[in-house]
Amino acid sequence: MNFKYIVCLCVFGFLKLSAQSIVNSPDGKLRVSVSVENGMPLYSISYNEKVFLENSPLGLKTNVGDFTSGLILKAAAVQNKIDETYQLPNIKQSLVHYEANEGVLSFSKNNTAAIDVIFRVSNNNVAFKYKVYPQKDARSCVVQEEASGFLLPEGTTTFLCPQSKPMTGYARTAPSYETSYTLDAPMGKNGIGEGYTFPCLFKVNNKGWVLISETGVDSGYCASRLIGHDKGLYTIGFPMQGENNGNGTVAPGIPLIGETPWRTITIGETLAPIVETTIPFDLVKPKYQASREYQYTKGTWSWIMKMDSNTTFPVQKQYIDFSAAMGYETILIDALWDTQIGKDKIAELAQYGAAKGVGLYLWYNSNGYWNDAPQGPRGMMDNMTIRRQEMAWMKSIGVKGIKVDFFGGDKQVTIKLYEDILTDANDFGIMVIFHGCTLPRGWERMYPNYASSEAVLASENLYFGQASCNNEAMNASMHTFIRNTVGSMDFGGSALNEFYNADNTPNKGSKRKTSDVFALATAVLFQSGVQHFALAPNNLADAPEWAVNFMKEVPTTWDEVRYLDGYPGKYVLLARRKGTKWYIAGVNAQKETLKLKIKLPMIAAGALLKCYYDDEKLNGKTKKITLKNSKETEIMIPCNGGVLLLN
């Protein structure tokens, strides 16, 4: 082969040598190699000449053909350069410039076009999906199995959330992505037997980090999980048969020609590319136009401290007043409002709130047949006719959004329900939060009225058990590196009550172990365009004034994020920018006080910073500090404490 031709292809990002195709990132550091061995397609990934994924399987098994073996790779790959810019206010970065090299690798079987594997390689990110071609007269197929695998090098450790067994947990609502993570665990396991929920984080010895997930999942496919095997291999797994009370198929159906969602792999020598990646959104496009300009807001909700019995008219009116006092735009009225308040009084609350600049989010149960959760309103969100009638009523009284709960499944039929709720809600100008739900997979960009998803062991568990309070700092320092890297996380936290109960009194319910500064820091660390914080009206009198004032001003949308330091489950330091203002937030879960020098290159030397910090007894204080000419500053965070710096 002509040497100049090889050089030209390498500069562009593509190289074809004998039976191997290579796709490079624009900066040349990330390399994907695709080959065929004995008719089986394989790929591997290296970064800076270090192997992060060893030869891993590719391919699909369908009811119209087995496309995992007997394949022949077409000699020349289709090569494209991707260069796109988009704006999205409700993710970690408001303006994104996406550059990638794309390689379309075409495979045939029995002299017939079988599948394409489409790779997109950007700096620190690899994504791939399949395109399936018609076979004989077949113009549709069922994907029975996806062979896609991820073979991690020996010695890799894992940071994974086990998939729960179907129809288990509260009112048989699992899986809902709410099991506890295992940290720095060895490979070779498979959770509790059912694999792991996305995203999945791996530490590859001393080389760096790998985050595996998926994006672009809509009604045209199912959501997937990761199945653990021996010797470092993880493969794509479809939903479990028992999900959604056994209804619906586990194998997705697609038309032909048809495509699968994207599998995403983010690689970094540090955790910075993991925290800062926008790959879930880079690969997707909006599915419809927004029916109005949606507002990303802050709000309060009574349930987290006062529970079901206080979903009443007087308490919700009090929370409207509280949101207004905080300068917030919404409240979330949780379960049982249909029987404990009623529609007429909800309309009255909506009118009362509108006069104070506070809109309503209303809770709904998703379920028809798929679980036993008794809370109402029930039997509305699963039926299109009833759902649209309900949404028309909500629009007539000015409801801003809904929170739909208790899904419990990842089958294609369930993903279609998510999409149908979002699509119908957009027709009526309503935003949507999902709870008891699956991970969002690019939905912030795909569905313009999508607000956020839980898909995490969230704040209600702090109310339900002291163990969750004891582990709050550990979990907070983990979510920044795993769950929240790929999508909005509706955690519902930042409590300033010392005790999780209606009166904030001792000897009743669980006790918060973290500091007030910690609570403020998580309002920055946890990214979600719409936030309903776990604050209570009594905080206006019993919480420090500096804490309440910060919670009044903290943004919910951001323009930029930067990783500063941290380790999953131990501590985290992160910087977010809103306009020209930087918010540096950190929390510490380690027993020892964290002492660090951090560099803040984004802030001018000599700048005056406001600092929120904890003493050794977790008493929060504020002070002003001047950033040194070196742009370095020293921080100290005690166990269960936090720190905030604002320029």
C-alpha cells in the first residue's frame, strides 16, 4: 500500500489494513480496531497506545439470520467526518461542539448484505450501533440476542449497580434502578444473578477508567443491561421475562432496514472525561418540536418530610407559600392527591399558586397491570384516551408538569409507554419527571419536555432508613462519577432538616449525618434541569440564613462542568459554571478530613471567592478568600462535610 495513502487515511482517522479496520478519534489518541476471525467480528479499543478493551465480540442473532458468525467484512469502510454544534439547556453543558470520525463497516453473509456496524469515535468516546438489512422477503425481524461484548483487561475493578430481580421489592415494582452499588469490586460476577444496570464504571488497573452505557433508546427497541461473565467479559442483556408482570416480549422487534440504539464507551486516563462527557446527547436528535418554551425550575415537595398523610389542601397551600418565599417556581404534589385533595381543590391550588408565581407538578401512578402499587391516581397514564383527557384538564388549570412513578421494566412495550407519555404531554405543554423508572438514554435531547428521572437510590431512602443516612456521603460521591454522568438525576435532596420527619424533632425517623454545607454542595453536584429540593417551611426559621439564601440562588441549569478531583465513593470536587459565575462543590465520605490543594484555572488570579465550609464538628461557616496568583487554593472537608466556592 502506498505510504502517502496510509498517512492520509490516518490523519483523517481511518485505516484499513488486510482484515482489520481502524477508526481513530479526531485527536488520534483513541483507536478502535475491528477485525474478523473465523467469520466472527471483533473490536478492541486503545487510548494512548494502552489497551482498555481487548478483542470483544460484535453481532446480532435475529429470527431472519444469525449475524454473529460466518460474516465477511467488506473491503472498504464508508468514512464520514462528524462536526456538529447544538445547544441544550438541561444537560451538563449548554453549548456542545461534537466532532467525531465515523466508520461504517459492512458485513455480508452468504453473499447477502447482513449488517453494518457503525462506529463513531470522538475524543475519549466510542459509540457503535447496528443496521440490519432485509433477508430474502423478510422486511421485519426480532432481535433475539445481541452479542456485543466488552472485554476488560485482567485486574480491572468494577463500580456497578446490580439489576434487581423482576416483580420484587415494594409492591412488586422492581426493577427500578434502585439497588446499592458495589465499589472497587473484582470482575467475574453477575450482580445478584441478573447483571447490572447502566451506566457501568470500570477502573482499568493504573491505566484509567471506562464507562459503558447506551443512548438513543426509544419505542423502537428495548433498554438493555450488562451481563457479567468470567475473565472480564461483559455482554449486552435484554430485559428479563418477568418484568411488567410477564407481559411483553424481551426481544425487540425492528423493521428492515432497521437500527439498534447506540452502545457508548467513554475512556479516560483520569475521571475528567467520564464526568464531562456529552456522548449520550451527541448521538441523538429531537423526536418532535417543543409545543412551548419549557422552563427548568426549582421547587419544593412536602412528601419527603411529611409523607402520604400530608398530601392535603392546607399543607400544599403552605408549600406554595414556602416556594414563593424561596423564589421557586413550582411545588410537587405527590401521591394520593386524587383522594385526599380532589380535582376541584387542585384547581384552586393551581390558581392560588399562579397568583404567587408558583406552578404545580402532579404525581401519577404509571400502572395498569404491571405492579401492585396502590397509590393514586392510578389507571390513567397507561391508557391513551384517559391520559389525554387528564392532560387536557391539567392544561386547563395551568399544571406545569407531572411525575409518573412505578414502571418496573425495560421491555420495548414499556419504553413505548415512556415515549407515549412524553409525546402526549408535549401536546398539552406539560413537562415530565419519571420515578421508579429506567435510566434516561439521551432523552433530554430526544424529548423536549423531558425533565428528569430518578433511576437511583434517591432521597426517600434517607427518610425510610438510618443506613441510607449513614451512607449518604458515600453515595453522593459516587453518583457524580456514575449515574449522573449520563443523564439528569431527580434525587430530591439537599435537606436542611436535622431529622427526617414533619416536625424536625429528635427520636422520630432517621437523622441526617451530613452537614448543611454538604446539602448545599449536592445541589451543585447533582445535575437535573428541574429540581424539587427536600427543604421544609420550618427551614426559614431553623436553618442558617446563609444556607437558605444559597438555596434560593443556586441554579438548576448549567453552562459547563469541570472535574477537579475525586474517587467514586470516597470524595468528589466538581466545578459548574452558570454564565460567568463558577460554583466549586465538594463532599467527603472518608473518615479522615480531606485536605487538598486544588487549581482553579477558570477563575482569575486575585479573585475574591465566597467560601462555605465545615469545621471538624460539621458546623457550617462562611468566609471570603482571595485566589492566589498560582490559582491554587487549599480546601479541607471533614467526613460527611462539604465545601463550596463561588466567584
